[in-house]
Amino acid sequence: MHRNSPCVHRRRTALLSHSSHEDNSAQSSEPFDDSRRSLVRTALVTLSVAFTAGSSLFGCEADARGLVRFPCNDKPLLNTYHFMRAGSSLLEIEDVWSTNPLFLTNREAALSEQGEEQVRQACNLIKKSGLNPSIVRYSLAASSIDTANIVGAEFNIGRDRLVPEFNYMDPRAIGRWDFSPKNVTEEAVWAMDADEAGPSGRGGRPPPNEDGTPSETLSDQVVRLTNLMSVLETLYSGDEILLVFPDGTGPALLSCLIGGIPLDRVHELNFRSGEIRENVDYSSVNALMTELPSPYYSVIIQRGRRELSLLRENPDEQRNVKELKFEKEQVFAEAQRKERQELEERKARQNELERTQKLEDERIQKEEQRKARQLQAQQREKERKRMRENKNNSSGNGIIGGAVAAGSILFLASTSANTVDKNLEQNATIAEASNVDAEELEVTLSSAALEDAEEVKVSSVVEDETGSRELDQPLTLEPALVANHIDDLIDLEETYDWGDTWLGTINEIMNEDPDVSSKSE
């Protein structure tokens, strides 16, 4: 129809030009004064016809690429669109609702492991449907970036086809309720939109915040989405475009705009994390809607109304999860600091007690050692005193005992000289076996050189096969040993074989005194 319009305009222009030419030819015979008036009139007619034809000619081409008008029931879109919500972010896993545009790119809002699994499942659904997106347009939110990267890797989409969208796909900001618990606050926002937003979404504005987080209605987000679709329809034609949103309300709101659904029912079309809907157009959107909300949605709205009343009744109540978490961390850190301080104080007191106890133990030990040394000194003094007394006593006793013993030996030796000879003859067999005959035994008594000792020197002459020689080393008899065996010496007279007994006694004395034995050897 529009293609035929230029032909009609050209035909009309030609007719007007022919009539104007005929008029000019007819008026050529008129006087020169009237020619100026006719010339001006002809020029005005020509300009008006040319303007009308030009506007009709270029108007039909401008209508092909202009701003997108919702709903899209009369004029179809030039591209095929698939809507997808990013997988669950780390904040969503922690039940935190973050909408501030300044914090969307933070890695704390990145895709979680659960979100990655959701995105991969969505990609498998797309592959089974036989779809192959040629353009992926994604929000700059961290979760959307991660989701787009996974989609690009799954479908081998080049980086030039992964196009970021800087602000048109941002989620709706909720003002003071930002960073609040997501589950309960989201239900309150749904209830507010259902009761107050209206079909155009101009009502239901969250309370403002002081940290710069905007407080937006649904209509504020509609402006961004309208600009998004206009840009896409201008840049691309005949492409399959996958739009990756960071929230569930953004794609649901755009679906309502395309399908002509009242915006106060937008949350009936809300997307779940990782959900994807293919070939979104006017027909597909209306096919999802029912005349009445589902029972599940109605229950959510009822809970949200109660939560919304609590939020509005206590506007100053702290609900920012991040700040509450920070306060808890501060309280926990303060408790840990106090605990460490108390532990250090207890440890210091314990160390002080141990140090004091150690000093006391050392003092007691030193005192005991001092007393022990003092006692030892006293004992040594007593021992020295006793030894001096014993020394004095033993000196007199030793001299007397030594003299008695020596006298007894000399007496016995002198009275039994003949008996020795007889015994030697009677024991000839023993003398021949040992080849040693005792000829003479001389016992001498030397005076004591010390105060407490007496030495008795015994010299013997032994004759062997080579001749006779005198032993150079004297035999020393301790007075105590002589005293122990003095009774044996005295009893020699009563012994039949008194010579052998006497020699055995002397040998026994020598064996008991190692000094004597060594000297005799």
C-alpha cells in the first residue's frame, strides 16, 4: 500500500504541472502587469505539491525503523527475542536483595555454583529446541556477565556477538529496602505493585534511601526497556537475540509491554533464576496469562501485604543485611577482642604466679642447700674432732699393741728354734716338693714413724738351688692385723705342729692385708 503511494503522488504532480503549464500558456497573451501575479501563484502551487509528495514518499520508509510501540500486535518485531534470567548469585544464595547500580558489578554478586548449574541446564534446553542465538545482550551485573560467558562458550558465540548493555537492563531499584532480606522484601514489593502500581505502573514507589540507591516504580523501568528495544530494532534485523537480565522482574515487565498486559500483573510472569523463555512475542506472552492469578501467586501477595505493613509501620528499623552483618561482625570482633584480652590477662596472671612460685621454690631450695651445707660442715667438724680423738687414742694403743705383738713373736721365735729344725726334718717330703727349705726367720720390730701406725719388718732368708739371698723388701704388719691374730700366736705352744701353724697364721695375715701380699710378691 505504501509502495503505491509514491506513484499516486507522482501522477498527481504531473497533472498539476500540466495544468499549470496550460494556464501559463493561456496567460501569456495577457498584459505584462498580470504576469507577476500569475507567476507567484504558480510558484506557490508548485511548492505545495512538491512538499506533499515528498512527505508521502519518505514517510513510509521512516515508519519501518522507528521507536518500538507497545504492545507489538500490529507491527511485528524485526528480530526474534529470547529472554533469560541469570543464575542465582552469591548474594541471592545468602538471601540478600541488591539493586544499587553502583554495586551490580561487584564480585560478591557473581554467579554461584548453583547459578552455573542453572545456566547450563538452560543451555541444554535451548539446544534441544534447535535454537542458536546469534547475539547475546547482557547486563553489566556480575551474575549476568558470568551467565553470558557460559552461554557464549556453550554455543561458540564470538566475543563480538557478546554485547554488554550498560544501563538499560538494570534491575528496578528499591531505595531504602536495598540489601534487605530478599524473600520477605520481594513479596512485599510484589504486593505493593499489585495493589498500587496500576495498569501503567506509575504507582507503588519504594521509600528513598540516603546512600544513592534510586527508588523506582515500574514505569521508570519501562523507560529503560523501551529504549533497549528501540536500540536493538535499529541495530539488528533478522537476528536471534538472547537477552540476559540480572533479575526476574525485568524480563517479565518487557513481556508485559510486548503482550499488552497490565503492569500491575507483572509479577505473575516473574522469571526464576536461570529460567529462559523462547520466541517472546505478543502471542506467546498472552498464552502464558490466565484470566485469574494462580493460587500460589495469591498466597504470595497475601504474605507480602503483611510484610509491607510491617515495613511501613517501622520505617526506621534496620533491615539492611549488609549493615546488620557488619554490626554482627563488629559485635563478634569486639567479643573476640575481649576474650583475647581476658585470656592474655589470665595468662599474664598465671605467668606471674608461676614466676613467683618459681622464685619461692628457688629460695626454698637455696635455703635447704644452705642448711644442708651448714649441717655437712657441722658433721665434718664433728668427724674431724672424732678423728683427732681417735688418732690420739689409736697412737697409744697402737704402740702398746705393737710392742706386745712384737714381743710375743720374738718370744715364740726364740723358744721354738729347735722345734723348727725338727719340723723341717720331719717335713722333708714337703721341702723336697717345694725345693725351698726354711732356714732362718728373723722378725724385727721397727719403731713407729707415725703417731697412729707401727710397722713390723720381717726379713727372711730363702735358699734355693742357686744359693741363698736376702729379701730386700720388708714385710709390714699393721697393728690391727697383729692384734686380731695375737690369740692365734699365743696358742702356738699348745699346738702339736706349732711351726706349721705359726707359718699358716703368718700367711693368713699376709693374705688379709693386700699391701703385705703385694710387697711379699
